[in-house]
Amino acid sequence: GALRQLGLEPDDHATERIGVMVNRAMSAQQRSFHTPEHIFDLADPEDPHITLAALFHDLVYYQVDRGFSEEIADLLEPYIVMNGDSLALRATIADHDRAFHGCAAVFGFHPGDTLSPFGGLNEFLSALVMDVLLEGTVDDVDLLIATACIEATIPFRPADAEGRRPPELLAHRLAATNEQFGLGLSEDQLDRAIIAAVSFANRDVRNFAEDDVARFLDNTWKLLPESNPTLRFRGLYTIDAYATALLKMHGFLRSLKPDTVFHQYKGAPSPEDHDRLLQLATRNLGTGRR
């Protein structure tokens, strides 16, 4: 549906292959929150860029899945290398590889960079899979916008040393990518792309602004077995492992600042809506800690 909205006539075989790959990756046994259902919570029937971002944005969850599915590993093998216990981008990647260099430009990565699980590893590799799979089928401009939406979902980032927040930094990189690749987007189109990306990212974490605190707590506890492998085996974990998981979650909730959860760009969302998101996040984080 998203491809047809972009004026394309998708090949049924290719669509099925990609759909099965996405479903398999997000149905991994280790996952309890970032599952296929999460895609449909975020997809927008009216916006194909949002739908593409929803389909691919959590495809890679390296530390939870303990690696990649076979299909994804094959797609990423030309771009990554194990560096001790961490992942790094290969130092040399062909200049004509537009899928990689376009995606890297949006994220601000370069060949040879080490990828951090908390600095965009999962989001970047997820977007890279999307760009590699859809390059030549989806127009470069449409891929750029969907890639920006995925970049915006890197969570809980504060402003940099100069006070620039993640949407402003993304806008700067998107403008540079637009110029580097000669995509011809106007300033207004770039602004609309960033607004769409911020909207998508806010939707991705909207659980933090749940009106119903019980729903927030329910989803918070679903994350425990994802981030603590020992809790995935019923009856086999120790009280020590359980207490450690709770303490880690408490530390996370205690350190999290509401203004790093939800973002705003050029008045979107409106100041009133943004303030409401921050107020609900503040309340829910406090309840979660207690």
C-alpha cells in the first residue's frame, strides 16, 4: 500500500519476501514489546513515508536478538565488521553505494565508525536494510524522508554542547544530504520532512504520555524480559536476577528526563500539545519509579 501511494506498482514476489523477512525478524523469541504488532501501532495509511519507517525502524535490535536473522546478516555483511565485542562500519565502502552513503549522511555516520547500541546502532542498521532493499524501486527523495523518520526514533537524546536538539541536528544533516546528492528538495520540503520525522518519533514513544498510568506500567514491564535475557525462561531465573532487572529499570526511569523523550520542531507539535506530553511523561515516570 505504501509503495502504491508513492506511485509504484510493487512486485508481489519481492513484497512477500520483504514482508516475511520483517515479520521473522520482529517475531524473534527474545522480543516482548518490539514485535510485529508495534508496526501497526505506528503505520499511517495516509503517509507512505511513515508506513515505510514503521515497517523497518525496529528491524534490527542487536543486543536483544543477539545478532541478526540470516537474511539481514547477508544484507549487512558488506557494511559491518565485528570489532572486539562491538560492531563497526567497514573502513572502505564503494563511493557509488548510494544506499549506504545516503543513509550514513542522514545519521551522521562515516566508514570506520564504531556503532553504539545507545547511539543509533539499531536504528541506523534498520534504515540501511530498508535503503538497500528499496534502492532503485523507491525514489531517492522518498527514501531520504523515510530514513529521516527512522533516525528521529533514536531515543532519549539531550541537546548537544551548543544547545541544539536532535531535530535541529537532523535538519542540518538532511539539508546537507539533499545538497550532496542533488535531490532538489526545497527548504519548505525539508522542514516538512523533519516535522514528519518528529511526529513519527513522538508516536514511537507515546506510551510515556499514556493517560492511563496502568497502560504505561504494563508496557514498561514488557520491556524487562527484552533487556534481561535471564527473565525469558519461566521458573529458571533467580531472585538476584529479578532484583537486578528491577534495579536497572528503576535506574533507567530515574535518569530519564521528559524533555529527551518528546521533541518539537518549528512549532510542531503545538506548544500546548508538547507541554501536555511532557506533563504526562513526568507523571508516568514518577509513578514508574515508585
